[in-house]
Amino acid sequence: MICAFYKNTQLLFLLLYLYLVKKIYKFLLNTLPRPLLIRLSYVFKFFAPMLYRGNQVDCPVCGRSFSKFLSYGSEVAHRENVLCPYDLTLERHRLLWLYLNRETNFFSADHLKVLHIAPEQCFLPLFKKQKNLDYTTADLVSPIADLHFDLHDIPLEENQYDVVFCNHVMEHVDDPVRCMSELCRVMKPGGWAIMQVPQDMSRAETYEDKSITTPEEREKHFWQKDHLRLFGRDYPNYMEKAGFKVNEFDLNTAFEPTEITKFRLMKKEILYIAVKP
């Protein structure tokens, strides 16, 4: 009887502990500024994987398996089982990594000059190690970027880069077409870019309303407090207006259903490959 009581008490404290950890994690995720979150994540990655030991989900970027991934997102667009507890990849990162490995010569070409805007920390050390890449990172404020500038007016010469990454940025900028045009300008003819964004596939047209200015209203309407719009299925039109030819990569036809589940990919996500003519 006493033994059972202690076991039940231990279980209760464990559940309470996990509940508090999850609440604190979610609070910090939605409250702290991005540069601070980036710094804290390097500490978090060392102990979080111990809480999620298992083999139910795989991260192809770090090569580790877990019982599940962490949750992620705002109150409006919160998602369960999506954030790798080791390298902090999300669905979009794992999809990009798989695409680069299976569908491109990104890791095997003799030489590629790459510009990475708003560099994701899960990719940064891996891309820097690639001897075939002349790799430069840039951001407005990120502490891990090489260069700092406003994407609306890039202080770089034209026709320089073979590959450009600029993921989950265009929902934050004032003029996405101008920013894309600037990226197109600094790319070589025949170069390609990947510019993923949060996309509501239930919307035919992008939702934008300049009268929505408060963080609370922006989160309600655009899924996050610092978003200025919510892109719809017309997102490729923005890239075409900026001068790109757009190709679509559908993960549902490229990957097995078991892989999509194991890697926790977003089934409705389409990867757009923007090519400079």
C-alpha cells in the first residue's frame, strides 16, 4: 500500500514537472525576441533530447531518432510533434534538407556560391563545413549572420550567387516583391532560390490588411505577432513578379507515405524553386 502510494506520488510529480516544463517552454517561445531565442537554444539542445528518447520520429538533418518532437508555433498556429529537440529543425527544414540531398547537386557540385538570408542554426554549421560551398550568411539582426543589411536594398553586386536561401522572411518585410527582386538581382542567370513562407493553402489569395498593426491582431490574422501578411496559394505569383521562373516540388509524389510520417513533414507544403532566367 505504501509502495503504491509513493509510486503514484512520483508519477504525479513527474506529470506536474512535464506540464510546467511545457508551459515554460511555450511561454519563452512566444515571448522572447528571436536573437535571444537563438542563443538560448544552444543550451536547450543539450538536455532536451534526454526527455524524448525513442525511435518513433527521425530527423534527417541531425540523424537522430526520438519518441516524439517538441511542439512549436504561436497560440493561433501551434503544432504538436514538429520541432527536433536536438538541432531544432521543423517540418520545413527537414523538407529542404531532403530536397537538397535527393534532388540537387548542392552537396556534390564542384563549386557553388551561396547566399543564405536569415540563416537557420540547424543548417549553419553543416553548410559552413561543405568545402564545395562559398557560403555567406546575412540578416538584419541575427547574431549568427556574417552580413547585416535590409533586404529591400541589398548592398551587393549583381549576378554573384548560384544559390540563395531566404526562408520565412517574406511574411515579415514591407514589400516582398522588391525583396525578391533584389535577391534575383544578386543571383547569376540560371541560379536558383528557395524562399519558403507560412502558407495557408485554404486561401486562393494572400491575406494582407495594413490596418492590422497590433501584435495581438497580427497573430490572430497572420499566425504570428510580427507577420505582416498570410500568403495563400498565389504565393508563386510574387516570385514571378520579381523576375523568377517558378517550379513546384510536391513532397507527396517524391517521398513514401512512411517517410512523410517518420520525418514529420507537412503534407500540404509545396517547395517552390525560383530560377533566375
